[in-house]
Amino acid sequence: MTIVNPTEMLNKAVSEHYALGAFNINNLEWTQAILRAAQAKQAPIMLAASVGAIKYMGGTKVVANLVKNLDEAMGITVPVALHLDHGDFETAMAAIHDGFTSIMYDGSMLDFAENLEKTQKLVPAAHWNDITLEAEIGSIGGEEDGIIGMGEIADVDQTKEMAALGVDLLAAGIGNVHGRYPENWQGLSLDHLKELGNATGHKLPFVLHGGSGVPDDQIKEAIRLGVAKVNVNSEAQWAFHEALRKFILSDEDLKGKNYDPRKLLKPGVDAIQAAIEERIDVFGSANKA
């Protein structure tokens, strides 16, 4: 089994100037597709599960067991981290208990003092269990499982305070957005990312949330400036939806036994794998396992 704490993977990504893809899982097929993509590309990855996806799949223990069992059954040889994405405090503690290897605590909807306080409580809980801890400063735009952010720019002083707690990763808002980017989006504030890196002494890797739809050149520049983890969810969903819609609208689902869910979902699942492989190439993590 290759489920690991991602600290070593992240340090290697920083030193070699590429980023790990953190790809959201939603069910069995989604997880299989991402694992196949990582294995095909020989890329270290992070499988991310949001609070909503965890509830949908049956809880943190179910998700952890699913990922670990698939990793073993599929003969995966690349390192894989199991990551809680945008977790609240209660889900973070459950994920720590049930075998996740990486936790993102999202206290961005709280006032900063409370976000800082709760993050601080999670630092020893995570590290005692050999788990990385990601914290968020400044809200990420768009919506992620009911958490709505307006795409704030992370405050420099707050970023320094959060980094000083001993967290392992920082998700700092730099104008990024979950879901589709609006037509009037001005792009990532890369100058601000550089300022945040300077303020924290380049001691911690940064995370780019809302990686779906960001122009490749901006992603590559963000990686150069210290981003070591790029989150992708929507792009896989778009690929799945487009392929499945095409399959049904062309009446392929009416042929033979294509109503069988294993056959019906296959075009969408294959499209997820292709989309993930393409993102791995952009992030520079292929053949880095």
C-alpha cells in the first residue's frame, strides 16, 4: 500500500519546482480513474475528499478504507496522500482518527482570531498522528460544498501569524475561485503570492485552490513562486459530464446493455482519467514518483 504522509512529496516538489495535483474524489469510479492516471503518469498525487463528498460516500472511515483498499487492489506503486479538503473542525478530527494522511482545516468563514485558535488546536493533533496540516487565510472565491468565498486576497500579517503556528501548508487567497471563472476575472495576483512567500521566508509551500480553469502559464508561474499543491475538482467534473452527455445524446446508452451502470459511466470515467493525466503534465509531476 502506498498511502503516505505527503510531507516528503511536497518538499521534493518545492525543491524541483513542480506541484502535486490534489484531485477531488466523489465515488468509487472517480477514485479509480485518478489512481489509474497517477500510475500511468508515474506521478505522486493527493486524493482530496471534501466534507460533502465524505457525507455522500458514507463518512471518513468509509472513504479511508475505500482509498486504501483500491490502492492495494489496483497495485498502485506511486505515493498517494489521502487529504481532507475544506474540512470543518469536527470532520478534521474524524479524518485524523480514521486514517487520512493530510488535513485542510478551513476556518476562513470565521473571524481570523477564531480561525487561528482552532487551527492551533489541530497542529499537535495532526502532527502526533503523522499527518500534514493545511490552513487557509483569506477566502477562496466561489462555492465549495456550501462554503462561499468572494476571492479575497490574503492579508500578509495574518499569513505570517498562521505560518508561525507550525502548519505545513498555506492556502492563501490570491484571487483564485472555485468552479468556473467569470469572464471579468483579472487573473491570479502573482505579485501578492510573491509577497506572501517573502513574508513567510519561503519556509512553507503554498496551495492553489480553484485550479480548474486557471491558464496554464499562470499555474506554472505560481509553481515557480512557491505553490506545491494545485487543487482540481471542476475540470474532472466537466470532463465526466461532457463525455456522459455525449454518450447519452448519441443514443449509445440504448445499444445492447449499455444501460448497465458500469458501461454507462465508462465514457465519463475514462474522460476523468484523461483530464487528470493532462493536468499532471501541466503541473510537472509526471515521472516524479
